[in-house]
Amino acid sequence: MELAIVIAGAVVVYRACLTAVFYPVPFWDFRRWH
């Protein structure tokens, strides 16, 4: 249960980093789109 939460959090952070690197958009916009 906790492991799944950690993995999900890691994926969100990973995708957020990719978005920040390849598509420099506000973080709020990323959250709205996701």
C-alpha cells in the first residue's frame, strides 16, 4: 500500500521534471492538465 503511494509520487515528480525540462510551463498549468 505504502509502496504504491511512493511509486505514484515518484512518477508524478518524474513527469513534472520532464515537463519542466522539455516544456517550460507554469507548474499550476501542469497540475491542471494532469
